[in-house]
Amino acid sequence: MNFFNTFRGRLLIILAFLLIATLGVQLYVNLTNRRENIRLRELQDQALTAGFVLGTNGITSGEYMKDLIGREGQTFFDEQMRQRIEDILLVNQDWQITDSLNKDYLPTSDENDKIKYLNLNEIKNLPPLVRGNRLGSDLQKFPNANTPESEAAAGEMHAVPIQTSEGRWYVLVTLKTDKGEIFQKATQPLIYTLLILLFSTAITFFLVWRFTRPIANLSGAARRVAEGDLSFRLADATRTDEIGQLAAQFNLMTAELEKSRDLETQLQQAEKSAVVGRLASAIAHEIRNPLNYINLTLDHLRAKFAPEDAAKQADFEKLTAQLKTEVGRINHQITDFLRYSRPTKLNLQPLDARKVVEDSMRIVEPQAADQNIKISLIERENVPPIFGDAEVLRSVFSNLFINAVQAMEKNGGELNVIISPAEESVKIEITDTGDGIPAENLDKIFEPYFSTKETGTGLGLAIVKKIVDDHIGTIAVESKLNEGTKFTLKLPGKEN
């Protein structure tokens, strides 16, 4: 078997794909974040450069920075820089703010035209100073040097010392920082990682269900087979992996078990038939001869020794007739034994189905009339001849008619027979309105020795089934308690 068609091969391929996909997505996210961080750092560097250049120009030129920005044609401080720079402060050697983009920090004049400067330490809530340790002893002059208040402020401040003829000046550039954007950038890799994990988990659950479902099916199938359902087959046998091979072997095993059970049933039936055959032969040999002698003796008694008294003669005739009836019943049971236990030799000929049915129906017509049973026979058009043995088939219909009449002996009813053409066969439906057959007995009525009658041998319907099978026909039964029973026979037809 090709490794990639195996269960293990497919599982390894899928797991490898998930691993590669997870690493690939994570790598892509990391590269994207790295490029974004580089872009942001470049923009920050450009903003710092533009801020320091503007601040230096303000120191050297003596002009206010807002005037330098407003000059026509300047390009180093564009709109993008304005969006990233919050403020630029110029601090002289006395730590006074000489210029700022924020008009609130610009120098003012009093009523005597004396210029008043705002000291750096007078400004509150300055953003934190970045890398202030490089400023040496000047760091203590900055009120935002790692104080709790400055940490709460938005943005960040960068300080660059400028050595002038008047002393050391400082250019302080405050950059805007969006805390929401920072949080988003920080959490974005985690979100992508979580999504990847959720996707991988979902795929894993699907794969676990996908690969364990056939095993669950196999477990359920084994349970059904253990309960006796050997006809069940697994649908996973069409797979090309180990599960498919296992399912195919399981189906093969159940098929062999079903065959073994059928063979065992046939063997039991054959053994039962052999026992019946030996019993029937013994009965025929040991009982029929005495029965024949009894029957002949009864005829002789009725002919030679009948009483002369009319009253006694009637009793004598009644008793001898009953004896002959019982002898006939016993002889009929022996015939059933012999017929079921021995192979049937059929004289197959084209037959008129209606004539065979009518001949069999005459047996029950007197009893049906006594029990107020209405008999009807309907033959459809274009019914072909049946191909069978007339004498043997009469036994089939006689058994079915007798059973139907006996089922209606209490309250009477209707016995309906319908003969109709079927595909290459003749269908004969025999319906009565008798007591019906319990549902739990429907599967057993054609079994030999099964009978619900106290005096029945249980061979009548078994013989019927055997004769129909010998004719390569079918017989089916439908019944409901207290509503009636319907037997449907299909016998092979012969076209004219």
C-alpha cells in the first residue's frame, strides 16, 4: 500500500501541513510587524530630525519657529511631520523657554516691554524624557526626568544639547504617541497567534472526529453482530487506508459468519428432515398396515354384522363412520409426514390456474356452507397457464383453503381468491376474514412442526412452502388479529 494512502500517512501529512501553515502565518505576521515597526521608526527618526533642524534654525536665525515653518517653499517640515510632532521647545542656558510651537509657552512682554520667559520647570505634565541619562548633570533640570507625573502624560520628549556662544542650549522635541495604536501593535501578534491556535484546534477536532468516526462505526457494527445481526455491513470498506481494509475484513468476516449460520440452519433442517424421514418410514411401515386392516374390518362389520334393529343400526353406522374418519385422519397425518420428508417428484405441465383452484375449493365448499362462509373466485384477464404439477398444487390450495375455513368456523366470513397475471408468473391471492395470525408467529408459520392448533402436526404450511419452492415460486403472508389473513402465491407462468 502506498504510504500516502494510509491512515498514518494522511495524518502525518495533515499535521505537517498544519505545522507549516502555523509557522508560515506566524512568520508572515512577524515580518509584517517588523516592517511596520521599521516604518514607524523611520517616521519617528524623520520627525526628530525635522524637529531638531527646525529648533537649530530657530536658535541660529533668531526667528520664531512658526515663522520658519510658514515660509514659502520650505519642505523639511511638511504635513506628515506636523502630525507626528506635538511641540518643539528651545531652552536657553538659563533653562528658559525662548521659543515653542505652543503659543502658551512663548515669551511675553509686560507693560514696560520687558520680555518674560517661562522656565522649563514651570511646565507641568510634560511627556517622559527619553534617554535622559545621556544628559549628565543637566538631567536634574528636567522636571519630566522619570517622574510618575510625566509617565502619565501622552507622547515622549527627546532632548538635544546645542553649544552656542551664549552657552549650552537645548532643543526639546515632543513626539505624539497614540497609546491605542501602541496597544494594538502590541496585541496584534497575540491576536493572530490566538486565531491560528483556534483554527488549528478546530482542524484538530475535525480530524479527530473524521478519523475516529470509522472506529466508532466499527464498534457499533461489532455490537450489532454480537446481538445477532449478521447482515450488517460497514460502508467504510470503500476507503483506501487501513480503516478501509479493516472495514472490508470485518464485512468479509460477517459475510462468512452469515454463511456459516445459514449452513448451520440448513444442516439442522436437513438433520430434522432426515429424522422425519426415518420416523415417517417407520410410521408408514408399523401403522399403515394395521390401519388398513382396521379399515377393511370396519367395512366388513358394516356389511355383514349390521344390527337388524333400526335404532341400533343407526348407532352402529354412526360409530363405525366415526372410526373410519379417525382412521382416515391418522392416515392423512402419515401422508403428510411422508410428503414432507421425501423429495417431491413433479410432473410439470401447463395448467389452467382457475381449474386447479376450483378443484381444491370443492373440498371445503360443504363445510363453508355449514359455517355461513361466502366464497368468491375472481380471475383477471390475460392470465397465462401455470407450469406445475396439478395433483401436488391441489394439495397446496387444499391446505390453504382448509386453514382459512377453520379460521372462520366461529363467526363465518368471506373467503376470496383472486387470480391475476404478473411478470412471467401468475399471482394467486387467498384472503379470509378469520381470526388472523399474531405478529410474533408470522415468521414461524412455514416452519415444520410449528402449529397453534392443539391437534395440528405443524406440517401443513411447511408442505405448502416446500411445494411452492419446488415449483420455483414464492409465497408470502400478511395477517392482522381479528381481521383476517392473506396468502399471496406467485407460480411460474407458461406463455401460450
